Amino acid sequence: MSRLKLLRSAAPAMIIAALAQAAAPVAIAQDFPIQAQSLSGGPGSGPATVRVDLGSGGATRTLALPRGKSAVIELPVDVRDILITNPAVADAVLRTPRQIYVLGMTSGQTDAILFDASGRRILSLNIRVDADFGALAETINRVLPGARVQVEPIGDAVILTGMVANAGDADKAAQIALRYVSKPEQVLNMLSIAGKDQVMLRVRVVEVQRSVIKQLGVNLNAILQQGSGSITLGQAANFSINGTLGGGVSVGGSYTGSNTPADILTGSIRAFERVGLVRTLAEPNLTAVSGEAARFLAGGEYPVPVNQDSSNGTVTVEYKPFGVGLAFTPIVLSGGRISLKISTEISELTTQGAFTLSGGTTGTSLTIPALTVRRAETSIELPSGGSMMIAGLIQQTTRENLDALPGVGSVPVIGSLFRSRDFLQGDTEMVVIVTAFIVDPTNPGAFQSPADGLQFASDAETLLFGRLNKAVGAPPGANAGRAYQGPIGYVIE
């Protein structure tokens, strides 16, 4: 019984004076259909007054109090005794037989039972004391005009509910609430966005690759035979950078001496040059709600074995993506500005760095290709309709190799017959341009797909003119108000 407190109709004047200085809004939730009227005033107006209409019989109520604040319970009948199970959480004082002060001491829960002079239970109070976050709600609604934010305390934690204008205001409200708690996980943000904006992202990913290969080599073989002995001379072209000769032209000749013993001389010149140009272009358009993520991938997936069952030999395979990828998360800020967290990537399969797994007794091998990756990831902020270049990558690789016969290869003019040249140069340039728009849904008739208006050519048009399709028709009214009248739509060749 050390945690129980039994009060009678008496209260020290000092405690009553301290209670009169506390002020805070309170909430009473009824467990039975019994009316309770809260007459709490503003800050500094004194304790909140709650009048309870008991009706017939006993009643049970739930009272929520901020820590360090008080409430006045007014009853229509006289109260003789109050029993509080945990006076460390809440304290109660009988100021008059029909007026009781309840003070929140520390965070927690307790209950109070009120008895009349005959010992009958008049009222049961389930009291919950939480931290005082009344100033937090006032601060948020003052800093964010137009916001309707309610703060619900749970112990030392807080729940934010209500409505704000955009995701930026919701984040600001959470940042303010973090200053009132000791740990970030004590703030639960459940705010609703009044009208979520949608952001369309138009991205242009352009990559140009240029490669140059040059090979020039001379093969010389000579046999000089005098009597029973012979001298052999050999000079072969060696292409160490590009491996073997990639193509080109080989011109050779041979000479056999007329005298005996024989003099044999053979030679060939091999020349090859290749210039390659590759362009990669992707223009994905993605739309996402403010605060939500969107992803795009134009490419494929290749299998990678990750596990093999030792009992039956079953191989577990995971698929890894490659190609042109885009991911972004937009947040619409005030003033129509857009904050973007964006990442883009270009990857392709390559044999450089590939992993080869031998098959053991089976004699077969498995080669897992590698990836060449160009990736950019950043956070930017721009207005609706504004563009920004987030990545421009220029990479140049040059490799050259000369193979020559020692001493002879450095002789002017003649030395070129004893040298082989292997040259490789690669240039790569990638540019990513991002344009963001705040968009709204529109009429579906304003859009056109490649299948709209598409007509296949007849057999006669295919045979005589080499056509597979007729012109793609434009939507009705597409040329209205235009000085130039021309075809509009998708081009299919």
C-alpha cells in the first residue's frame, strides 16, 4: 500500500497555490456515454476546468494531462475520499467537496477513484500523463502559415498529425519537432499533404564512343644455305595491344636464289586501319508524385550463378541489370522549385574483367561477363521547366606499341622493314541533361501513341515502292492555327 494515496476533504494552501499557477489544455475521453465539458482557456488562464455530468450510477473516464499541468474536475455530488494508485505520476487535491485538482507529475499512467460519504464509488479516472508539447504545436502552426498540425504526445515521444501544403512543409514540421525530443526516433511524422504535386523528369543521356585501330607490320624470312650449313633470319609482326591482325591487306613476295646452294627470301607487309563510332541516346520521361521514387531501365539482365547444391548440382542464378538506367526522387518546395535526388547509369557487357569458371572433369567452362559502367548520382534544385547538366564525362585512352629487330629497327628508311606498329585509341564522352516540370493530368485525347493512325502498306505498295507502312495520321486539329501544315506523329520506316 506504499504506492496508494488516500485523500480526504482537506488540502494544504501551498499545494493549491502551486496548482493555480499551472495551465494547459487537457483531454477527457469517456469510456461510457457520459457527457464531459472542457472549458480550458489559453495560456496563463489557469487550470483547465472539466464539468462531469454523472447521470445515474458510477462512471469511468480517461484524463490526459501534460506533465507539470493541472485540471479541475467539477462534480455534481460531494466527494469524501480519493484513492490514487501511483501518486508519483499524478496527484489529486480536494479543494471543496465538489471540486478536485488533478496535477500531472511525471510521464506514465495511473488511476484515481472518487468515493462519497457512504463509501460508494462516484467516478473512476484513468489518468495518462505525457510530456508537454503544447508549445510545439503552436510553434509549427506559427512558422508554417496555413498548416493545421496537431501534436499527440505518447510518453516522451510525439506524433504529428494533420494537414500541410506540401512535402517541404512536412519535413520542416518534423525538423522543428526534433528540437523538442532527445532522440530522432521519438518523432513519428504522419502529416498529410493537402495537394501532392506531380513532377515529370525529362532526361537526355547522350554518349559517343570513338575508337581507332592501326596496325602495320612486316614479316621477313630468309634462308642462306652454303654447303652443309645454313643461316635463318626471321622477323614476324607482333600485335601485342590488339592481339592478332584485325584485318586489312597483306602483300608479300618471295625470292629463291638461282645458284646452288639455294638462297630463299620471303616477305610480306600487313596493314590495317579501323575507325569506329558508337552513339548511345536515351530520352526517358518519368512522372512521380512529390516525395515518391521513380525508376527506369532500358537494357536487360544477365544471369550470374551464386550457389550450387552439392547434392543434386542445381545452380542458383541471380540476374543483374545493365543498360541505361535512371532513378530519381522529387520534392516540390515552396515557390514552385523542385529538389531532385537523381542517379543515372550507362552499363554494357564486356569481356574485359570477365570471370571464367572451369568445369573440372566435364571439360566445359563458364564465363561471366563484366560491366563497363558510367554512373552519376547527385542532388540538385531547379525551378519548374529549368534544365541542368549533371554530368559531362570525357575519357580518352591511347595505347601504342612498336616491335622491332634490335639495332636494325632504328636504322632510317631500312629500319621500317624490321618494325611493327600497333596503335589503339578510344574516346568516350557522356552528357546527362535533366529538365523537371510540375505537371497536372490532362485529357487522354491530347496524347498519341505510335499505333494511332498507323496503316500498313498494301502488297502493291510494298512490291513497287518498298514501303511497309503508310504515313502515320495526326490527331484531329493538330495543325489548327499553324501556318505550316505538315505530318505530325511518330516516324516509322
